[in-house]
Amino acid sequence: MEGSSVSEKLFKVVVIGDPMVGKTSIVMRYVGKRFDPAYKITVGVEFFLKTLELDAKTVVRMQLWDLSGQDRFKNMSRVFYKAAMGALVVLDITNSLTLKSAAEWKQDLDSKLCLDNGRPVPAVLLANKCDLMETKGENVVSLLDKFCKDNNFLGWFKTSAKENINIDEAGSFLVKQMMLCDRSLYHEEHQRDEIQLSQTPGKKSETSCC
């Protein structure tokens, strides 16, 4: 039928952070709309699929790779990161040590993965377990604002997998950023094709990536 074609996008997203910060709980809440306080610690990597209908003509399928935060698997992160188009970096907002670790995870991600144009993949910071915070505190907001700016995150959300706070909102934000990057990469590739077609035969163009 005319006008009934649907555009489907497939994005791989890595979910990274220290053990026990709530990565699996966040993914289970986002994909399955449930919370299990008795889940087992992830060993290696677990895979989840989330399907979103952005509008009548656009469907996004997200492959969520939930990576173990244990050191022995962190050494294999390059393999897990391959071909990812986005990242969720998770910290425990009640544990200040996981903030430092989140910076290390982000640095690890940026050192091993980039988009085709050499730019970092879109990454969103999730300050999880906000339901356990004793006080809201404006200092937390200013701290995480600065942290995101210093570590090249596109944004951050206070989240709670248990109470279902900002899980869908964070996912929607990341999808929007990945869609913008996907369109940008498409246009850049289209422009490169036009340039190559107009070049003198036999003359090669040079490209680079991280």
C-alpha cells in the first residue's frame, strides 16, 4: 500500500558500570516493566531487546547489552563495545565511589569505541537508587551537571529501577540522541559519496577514525 512503508532502526546499546549499581534492574524495568529484588549478579553479558514505535512510520529496536562490572570482564570490554551506537553508564547515587568508577567506565568506552565520523557514541549517565537518597540536595544536581560536562555525557537522570523513576525517560532521551547521530552519519556519508563521484578518476580520498 502506498505510504504504508515503515522505517526500522536497530541500535546496539551497552549498559555499563560497577557491580551492584543496578544495571540489570534498570534493563529489566525498561524492557519487561518489572523489578526483581532477588536477581543474580550478571556474569559476562546478558542481552535484552526493546522495541519502540516512535511514530506511525518509525520503529526502533534496541539490543541492550548488560555488561558485568567485574574486573575480569572489564578487560574484555572492547569486544562487548563493538558496533554499539549508544551507552548507559550507571552509578549508585548513594555510593560516591561509583561516581569515580563511572568516569573510568566512560573513559574506557571512549578509548575503545567511536562513531564512523570519529566522535564519541552518545552516552547517558544514570544516577540510580535515587529512592534511597536521604536528601535531594541541590549540590547533587550541580555535581552531576559538572561531572557530565567534564566526562562528555549528553545528560544524566536520577533513576530508580525499584520505583520506576525516569527509566523510560532516560531510554527515550538516548534513543533521540542515537537517531540524531544516525541521521548525521547518513548525511555525512551521502556527502562523501558526492565528493568521490566528482573527484578526478584514480584520486583517492583519505579518512580516519579513532
